[in-house]
Amino acid sequence: MAETNVVLDAIRSRRSCRAYKSEMVPKELIETVAEAGTWAATGMGRQSPVIVAVTDKAVRDELSEMNAKIMGTTSDPFYGAPVILIVLALKKRPTHVYDGSLVLGNMMLAAESLGLGSCWIHRAKEEFESEEGKKILEKAGVNGDEYEGIGHLALGYPSYEEKPKAAPRKPGYVKWVE
């Protein structure tokens, strides 16, 4: 295996968490995870994304219900996570989807390094195109007409005893031109 350091260790050990304890994550840890997102690379350094941190249970449950409806289910798509970090990005930036994706990636690695579980949850685009979703964004001071939902990060303490093992990396994942 290649060399190791704390960043590579977090990359190799991170797994999507699909079962959370109800215990709230301390605000300082949420801030640390969100800050990691702010350091993501963005097209031309324009920093098109914003992160909306949701710790209010009623709003979190409203988002869950909206997301489940879009997915066509009644189960909680956030797997019981007490914190949802919503990533949106300015629609007018041609790199907005990529920018927001990198924000989510940074936050997942930060969560891993802090002993937190996380999982990228889709359907943010559809959620925040709705009037109901735009009203939630308005509470956070975000203009839903200018921003597109990129994804949610479910965040919390994992409730599983043992972290799932990674599948082996597929053969030929990396191609070379030498």
C-alpha cells in the first residue's frame, strides 16, 4: 500500500454512515466540519457554495419528509442523523455543481477525522426548487432562486458497533500515459 498520513488515513477509512445515535453533535464539531467545506477548491476561487447547518429538529424532520417524498418513500433518508449540512451553490457559476461536490467531500473527510459519521444525501436540487424548500432557505438568509441544492450531509455519531469494510478497489482504476 502507498504511504500513509492522517489525510490518506481518513480517505481510506471513511465510509457512508447509515445509522446514527440521536445524540446531538457539539456545535464546535459542526463548525469544524463546515469550515473544512469552506476550504474546498472552487472554480477560479469564486467560492460559489454556501453551507446551511440545520440542528433544529423540526426543520430537520421537515427536510427529511420533503426528501422522502421526492424519493418516493416514507422512511428517513437521513438515517436518523441529528445534523444536516445543506450545500447549495450559485446557479450562475458554470462550476457550481463541482464546487458544491468538493465542499461535501471535504466535509465528509473532516467528519471522519473527528470520529463522526456522515453520508451524502441527494435530492437537494429538487427540495430547494420547491416553494417549501425556498422558505427554509429564506430563514437562513439564502435566496433560493439564485442557489441550487447540491447535496445534504447527514452528520452525527454512528450507532453501529463496527464500521463497514471497504470493497476492494477495482482493477484498472488508474490508467497511465507514460
